[in-house]
Amino acid sequence: MIATPGNQRRAITGRWWQQQWLKLLDGVDDRGRLQRGRSYARTGRVIRVYFYTGEIIGQVRGRGWWNYDVRLSIPVLPLDLWEQVVADMAAEVRYEAALLAGELPPDVDALVQRAGGSLLIDDLAALDPECSCDDYERPCKHIIAVILNAGDVIAQNPLILPILCGAPIESMLSTLRAARPAPVAAPAVVPADDASPSDFWQGAGPLPEIAAPSGQPAGVAVLRDVGLPSFISDRRTLSAVLEQAYRSMQQQAAKALD
């Protein structure tokens, strides 16, 4: 991907949201279990991950031929909360620009919190993690691997987070567009009552008299005062040619004005 300011900014904010998402694992005390989950995520054992409003579904390959199904439940925020969030966003056009670019400014969560919710979950138990494996402890390595994989996806597309929480992104964008002030129309040019298309190229009156140039051409004076650039090798010849050209133009102008 070509590095532009837009996608660089998106990458930076995406990594920020990824870091917040991965705080879910801060409470995992079993370092060995956490390391095995990281190894599964890093070695491609997460076969697929699906994101839906309210849940993440993943499938992880185990040591043998068994695949294990993982489910994470995401709290869905009510529609009236998102209506309040988009009303706050409408005060600044940058939010619409960010959403259109696939970005999610970090301060969006402050707007969500002000409305009574949050995009960030810091308690893994709140996700009610499930896995089809026979490990009785939670989170198992398969759940950890799916959480890590989901973090990588969030880093690339942070808008997944509000969508998981029930945000109607397209509807929000439509509301933000409608709230944008209408552009001020340029005043119409009203022609004079006696104007005629045939007079369009005619002036309002005769032009002032222009005196024929006389004396030394201005270009010659400048050449003598300033001189020629240092990179000109044959300075004397070029200066003479230019002086002749200036004098010739002056003579032609004088003839035209006679």
C-alpha cells in the first residue's frame, strides 16, 4: 500500500485501538497459557474470524485434526445512544472526514462514554468467551488466539469496533452529511438593462493615450545594472544579442503607435 498521510494516520489510530482492545488480556495470570495463545495466533492456527454486530466468531486449528469454535459476545449499545454520539460528532466536520476515510479518532470513545456507553471493554469476562475445546479454564489458548487475531484486524480497520457495538455507520454518515452547512452560493451577476451580447467585447470608452517608448530600453538598463548569470560562458555575446533584441522591440512598439 502506498504510504499517504491518510492511511498513515489510519494506521496510527488503528494501532491505538488495537492496543486498547488487547488490554482484555491484561488480566490473564497464566503466562504460559498466554504465550501458547500468542504462538497459535502467530503461526496461523486461527483459520477464520467473523465479525458481526454483537459477536465475534472464530475457528482455531488444534494440535491434531480438530478445529475449535470460539465465540466472543460484544455488548450492543442502544440506537438512541448512537443518535446522541452522532449529534455530538456533527459539531466538528473532522469526524465525518475520518469515518469516510475508515478512521476512528481516539476521542470518539469519550463521546460514547458521554452518551452512557463505551467502545472499550477491559474485562474479558464481559465477553462471555466460549470455546468448543475441553479445557475447563477460561480463557483457553484458542480464545486468546482469536482475541489477538481480532486485534490485528481492528488495527487495519478500526471501524469494526463501533460496528461490533451496534453503530449504524452508514446512517451516521448520512446524518453528518445532512448536518453539514450548505455552501454559500456566489451572487448572481445581473447584466445592465441596456446591455447587449454584441457589445460584450466592446470597452466602456476609448483607452488612454500610450506614449511611444523613447530613450534607452529598460531591459538594457537592467542588464547593465544586474549583469548576466555566472553560468553564462559567453557573457559578452549574449549581452549584445539581448540589447539588440530590446532595441528592436522598442522600435517595433514605436512604429505601432505612430
